[in-house]
Amino acid sequence: MKLAIVAITSRGAQLARHLGAKLPEARVFLPEKYRSGDDCDYFDKPLAVWLPSLFAEVEQLVCIMATGIVVRILGRELQGKDKDAAVVVMDEAGQFAISLLSGHLGGANDLARRLATVCGATPVITTATDVNKLPAWDQVARDVDLVVEPVAHLKTLNSLLLEGRKIGLVDQRRRVADKFVSIKGVSLYDNFAAATRSSADGLVFVTHRFLPHLQNQPEMLALRPRDLVVGIGCNRGTSDEEIEQAVRSKLKQSFLAFASIACIASIDAKQDEAGLLQFAERHNLPLKFFSADELNKVEIPSPVSLHAQKAVGAKGVCEPAALLASNMGEMLIRKQKVGNLTIAVAEIQD
């Protein structure tokens, strides 16, 4: 669920219905006692019991109630800024829209501003970069669909930004460079070597390349474009654990980041392959399937697979699937056989 709006009072219910009418992706949740002939959802369980389950299901949550109520109920449910839903709290009179949780990565700051525009409220944003009119690394990453890795390093890099300290930025495709090059302390470098040789206090790399020891260097941050397609062929009954281990291993060997996977591609005969479906669901990765005829039309670098031809009628699976799903992008990993799988990786063609 993208966005849920919850109110608990009569006046709050009026505001919730108004916001729900203005925000087409929103579902409105109200206590059963306020039921009327509309398309709102209604709950009859105690808020303290019911709200945490809703919080776990949605991407963004608007709570029209006192801030203290939300803090007390959701405080024990928090896992981390890269996992928690964005939460905005509003008063029932619609005077303020307070970005409470996941302001940047979850989009609560933007949501608060959007709600304020809809109902004339004052957005309340307290994140330091916003207050100082600076572009936070996580906010800009979210805006252009980059994955932050590791999230724990954001505190260091955003602090360096606020202090005007030296930060080396490598962004060869200029995905975020234009937002930061005019900021005091930020310098753009052509490559990793030049940045690491500099005297910068912090380093930010916009890349799908695997960076060894990244987790152990708090002054270093990676912003991952989702631009890799993993093509997979597998024997019937291959487990999700085997798929995950093989994918992670092959990506690491080729210095490619798991976080940059955009989707998984395979043949349509695998649409019911439990291990493949479970692996994709665990990592929230879309699956793209192609027919044997579609795969056979693609020129592939590896020899024709007699096994695949006999089993599914295709001359190959992982390579042509990866190429098709990447809009015929560059093949970064040619067909690799690992146990019950074949794996290939292509970079999405813009």
C-alpha cells in the first residue's frame, strides 16, 4: 500500500476524507463509529493494537492525531530509516503537517509539503539539511531512485555537508552532481583513484561497482543506480537460498553491487518457479519473463545451450533474458553456470 491516512476523531475524519479525495493513491482508515456510505476503510480494534500492523504494510502513513499518541504506539516498531514507513502527523484542524519519521529516504518531508499544499497547513520540517537549505544525500538519492549504501553512513556524510568539510564526489553520469557541485566543500572527481588520493574528509561514489570494505569506512557512501538486470535460468525446484547465494557470489566476483539490481529476467516457463519467485519477493525485485520465441531472436555471446533447447525450446535463457530486459544493454557478465543455475548480467540501456 502506497499511502494510508488514519484519523480517530470526528473532525479528524472530515480532514482525512478531504485529503483522501485529493490524493488518489491514498486509502483512508477511520474508526467504525464514523462509518458512512463512502469508500473509506473502517477499523474496530484499539488503535494501539491495529496501527502497528498498518505501519508495517504501507510506504507512507499520515496520522491525524496528537504526535504523542503516534510516538507511543509506533516507537517500539521502528527498525531503521531504510526500512520504516514515512510518517507525517497532522492536527485535526489541519494547521500543521509534521514530518515525523523517514523524512528523506521515506519521503515524509515531501509528503508533509504536499499535504500542506492540499489543505493550507504549515509543513513542519526539522531535518538539519532542510533547515539549512542544503540537499541531503539521502533526499537527492531518493529523488533520482538511487539506493543508499550503507544507510548508517548517511549521518557522517550529511554532517560533513552541514559543516562545509571536504567531500569528494565521483558521479560519472552526473546523476546527482548538479545538486552538489555548487555546495561548499564538495568537489567532483573523474574516478575513484583521484577521489581517494584527495584530502577529502568524506567520499561519495555514484556507481553500481562493488566497493570492498565499504561497510567499515563510515566516511564513505555509495549511491547505487538500479541499472543491472540479472538473467537467470534454473533447474526445476532450485531453492531461493541457492539462487541468492549464486547471484551474490557472481556479482561480487565481477565487482558489481547487489543493491543495483533493477529486475530479474527469465523464460516464461519459470513463472511458477517457487525459488525464483521467493527470491524476487524477498528483495522486492520485479520479474520479467519472455517466451522462447522472444529469447531465440536475440543474438547472444555464448554457444547455444542444447540443454535449454531440449528443456524449454530456447537456445539460451539467462543471456537473452538479461539483454531483452535491459533494452539490449551491455553484457557485463556472460553466462555463468553455478550449481542448478545459469546467470548473466546486463546493464540497462538508457
